[in-house]
Amino acid sequence: MRVSRTTEEGKFAKKVLRDLERGGDLSPQAAARLGLTFLAVVKRDEWSRVRRAAEEEDTLQVADALKFASYAAGLPFDLPMDSGAPGRLKPDALRKVVSAFDRITPWQVESIRAVAEIFAVNAFEDPQTPPAVAGLVAEIARPPAGATLFDPAVQAGMILLRAALRADSLPVTVHGWSYSDDGDEDAWKVTWLILKASGIENVKIDPAAPKYADRLMPAPSAVVMFTDLTRVPVSRARNEPGPIVQAIFSHLEGGGPLVLLVPGNLLADSKNAELCASLMRSNLTAVMRLPVSLFPRGMHDVDLLVVRGGSEPCLEREILFLDVAAYLAADPSRSLNDETSRMIGETYRAFLEKDPLWQMGAVARFGRAVRFQEVREKQMTMPGSGLEVALYVPPVVEPVDLKEAFERLKNIRRERQKIAEDLEQKIDTLMRTIRL
């Protein structure tokens, strides 16, 4: 079970998932999806029908009530779960779970969002975008009020969720195409539930990206576009990241950004020279390297690319290359949390505004603003690899605080000594017991 929070919301989610799995012999994914269904309707008027059916220990009525409530909430199809899942719940388990959800109705929306995110991580065998990475994408994109957000490769919808919330709860329209062809036909419905349970009302998730003659149909008008192509299925050649990136360039409107997550080796492969050339012809403004450790089952580091729509590319511009992976690795206490994402976002925005103070931040030492001409020359001499962060950002040697390092070593020594003493005491106790 991949519940990762220790907060009140995390404890609640862990208990609900455990009760659903044990009370109905459900898989972790089925339990999380059923939990999301409860969560999406718990604050709606139709919830009373679910509660009454649970009190009467009628599992089939609970299933019908959930379907009715979900339909009333805007989902026009069957629920994204095994249709027999509620019916497999034992009556006492059903009562316990519904009672638990009953108690969260006074919670603030933020708490419910936190639970939805935990369920989301557990609802897929291979969630596409880790929440921390989705938070960084949202921080870079920073959607304006009333924006339309579009993701052409939705899976768990984590980027759409974080980006919609980054708009400070101002009205936004969320649109996505489910790009999963791994046999999970309900993936797009789960994404819908995640967004609805989190309080995002204007949601449109389609089960698959429309295609015509092996090309993506025109995307909906969007101010902000983003997508994670690190896990896009490659069972068909047209689904490979390179062609998809090129296909969506033409849909950038105004000055809104396109933020992409792509496998790091994509920019290093000479087979993708045309993709790199397309990026250079676009308004590419930033390339950031993220560590593979952030991505479950990842095989390579990941590059975050930022492309600006609107005006013709300026040949005099600079591109920001930032080695976030090196920044995080330089200090074990660092992680990609909300604070780190804000710092990276502020650095990027200061760079865009040509504010020299962008170079003063802690993460800026791991970055470099590179003239477009230099990047183009590098790309001409090294086809397919001219956009790698390592080509422009030299290794950074972090200053060592000797006093802090010695103090840390002393603490480790004290901890080891305490462990040794505890172990010796337990051995003595065991030996006395044996003699008796």
C-alpha cells in the first residue's frame, strides 16, 4: 500500500484503504478507486442515500446510490471501479467505511484534496507523475485566473490537479486526454473523480486522444498546456514522445507556456535530432534536469522543458539550463517539496523578466543562462544532444560547513553507542532468562 502521509488525512486514508481491502477482498487499486468514489460525493446532497443504504446493510443499494450520486455530480458513465466492489464488502465493513466518510464532511476542502491525492497515488499500478514533480510543473506554469488547462497525456491527472490548485482556486477549466493504452479503460474516469473530489468543477476528461491519419487532432484552445511523456505507451510508433511533442507545438496560443516532462535520453538521442531542432525553432526558454529517483520505475533522469507560445522566437534570447538533480543531490536534507518548487519557480520567473537577481538564489548556482546562438552552434556540431543540461552547467562543489559536519558525526557516534548499549542490555536479559 503506497499511502505516504502521516498527517490526519494520511491516517484517515490508510485506515479507509485497509478497511476496504480487508472488508471486501479488494485489490489496493480497487480499494482506492472505491474510496475516491465515496470522496467525490461525500459533500453532495446525494450522500444521504449512500448513508441510509449502509445503515440498512444493503451493499447493492449502496452501489446504486453511488452510481446515482456520481451521475448527479456530472459523471455520465459507469463508475471507475469493479462494478461488484461495493457488493463484496461485508456489511460491518461497509458501515465502518461510510461512517468514516461521514465524519469528514465538516473538513475543509484542503483536507479532502489531500485525501484525494493519497487515493490517486494508490489508484494506479504505475502513477504517471509523482505529486512533488506535478507541483513543480504547476509552479512553473502558474495558470492565470479563468485559464483553460490542457494535458494531452493524462493518467492520474496529478499535473492537472496541482496546476488547477496553483491558480489559487480561481475558476479554471480543466481539459485532458487519457493517453493510456495499457488496458486500463477506466483511467480517465478515475482522473475525473480525483479532480471532482478536490473541488475542481469545470472538468472535461476524454477517454482517448482523437487521432486522424496518425496525427493528433487539434487540441482545445488552452492558455496553459503541460504533459508528462516519461511513461507514454510506445506500443505504436506514433505514441512515442518525440512526435507527440512536435504535434502539440502548433496549439500554443498567446503567451501561455507549454511545460513538458520527457525522458532525459530523449534529448541525447541522435534519432530525435528533428525534435531538438523543433524545440530550437520554438520559444524554448528553459531546460531543467530532474533526478530519476523522483520517478517510480524510471530508467533515466527526466528533463522539464518550458516553451513559450506567442511571438516568433528571438534569436538574441537566452535559455535557462538548470540542474535540479545536482542541486538536490548536493545536500541530503534537500527534497523536491513545495518550498523547493517555489524557489525554482521564482528563479525561472526572475530569469524571464531579465532580473539579474535570479542568479542570487541557492538553486541558481546549479544553473546557467546560455545564449541561443551558443546552443544552436552546439546542436549543429552534436546533432540530437545539443540540449543536454550537462553540456552547459559545470559540476558545482558545495561549500562544506565543517562545524556542522563534525556535529553530525558526533550525533551519529552517540546514536551508535546508544544502540550498542541497548543491544548489550537485551542480550544480558536474554541470558538471565535462559539460565532460569
